[in-house]
Amino acid sequence: MYLTIDIGGTKTLLGKMTKDGSIEKSIKFPTPTEYDEFIKQLEDNIATLTTDKWEIVCVAAPGKIDRSTGSVIAFGNLDWKNVPIAQDLEKIAKTKAIIENDAKLAALSEARALNPPRAKVVYLTVSTGIGSGTVINNVLDPDLIDAEVGHMLFERDGELVKWQSFASGKAIVKRFGKLASEIDDPKIWQIISRDLAIGIIDIVANIQPDIIIIGGGVGSHFHKYGDILNTELKQYESPMVPIPAVVGAKHPEEAVIHGCYQLILDHLQKSD
């Protein structure tokens, strides 16, 4: 059995996965604000998933990863710094733990799920913040592994602000007083799509992907604004910067867990 963990700013998802990638059982619990309390609750919840021995653990963290030590240097939406989460998980699960950024893992699973496959894929998670992952020929691009597109700066009302400060799910709630799930007005989605397009067009100009996938909480509602967003982006197309199709994620809320599974497969293959 594989243990997969998706740490979010507000909730944490645990998955008990079989070797064929099926989620046999999952548990979701609110992410505590204190790291020590998080580890305690994590241990308690893991114990309820199974009494069997775990073969390996993969944890997805929303922050900057030190892959050499298995630590998270800083979290995007949690006030935790330099936490040895892989080591702590190895003590709890009594097996090897591997770690990666959550958006990168989501990118890996969504890119590998494409049919037909694409050579160069950009995945965007639009939820509390905005994260990304770039996959080249089904492998995470090492040159962009630490990219944080949500922190790209744009001029807004005379000030330079981060893209995620006005285009993320959190920004949507702040501006419109509603979650993405509660918005049905095309006029509001037009505004949201324009804000998303501002960042996407920069990504397209720099990376020139074959396709862009949007997941996360806002990605779950892609059917409401997908056509609007693609139409908005086409306005900026040029011979030098062709605009690829933008599509919704196959598993917008579970892409990270499926990405954990993909990383586990890669790790086990390298270990053979």
C-alpha cells in the first residue's frame, strides 16, 4: 500500500492507494495552524487508514522544497518554515518518505493522463494561491521545478502586485464575496478570465506549451468559464506567440494525490 498526503493551506487529504493507482480509502481533515499539532493529527489519521505496513509515502507540500533533506523551507499559505516533514513521516509510517511541491505533482499526473499525449504541458492550480508545473515528455522540467508563477508581478491600479493577489480563488472571494462554486454570472467569469489571461499569456510567451491545464478549486468549475478564457486569450495571439488550448483538469481536486502516485512509481523504478 502507498500512502499519499496532500497538505493544503486549509485542509489535508490522505490517500491509501493500491499498486494500480486506485484510491482505496481517503481521509480529509482541517490543516492545523501549528506544525506540531499537524504532525499529531497526521499520525492519528494515518493510523485509521490501515494496520498494514506502508511500502512508501509521498507527501505534497504547497511551498518551497529542499529535496536533498526532505524539508519544506517555506509554505505559501502556512506559517511553517524549515520543517523536516519527510523525516517526521518516516518516523510515523516507518518507511521511506518522498516529498515534492503540490502543483508539480498535480502537473505530473495531469500531463500523463492526456490523450493524446503532449510534449510540453503547463499545469496551473488556481485555488488559495496560484501554482504551476511544467512537464516535458512526461517528466517534470528540472529547470522550472521551483517556478512560482503566482508570484509574478503585474501593474494593478498603479502598483506592482502578485498575480495570485488578484486572480486566485482567494482573490475571487475577496472581490466578489463568493466562492467559484457559487458564481454563475458570465459577466463575473469574464472579469475572472481576464485576470487569469494576464498571467497565462506571459507563461505562454516564455514557455510556449502545447497545452495548458487548469486545476485546483477554481479549476473544478472550468466548465463555467473555459470558453470565455480561451476566447480572451486568443485576442493576444501572434505568429510569434501561438496560443495553445486551455483545458480543465481531469482530476481537479485529486490531481495532487494522483501525482503522488506517479512520483512513487518513478521512485520505485529508479530503485530497482
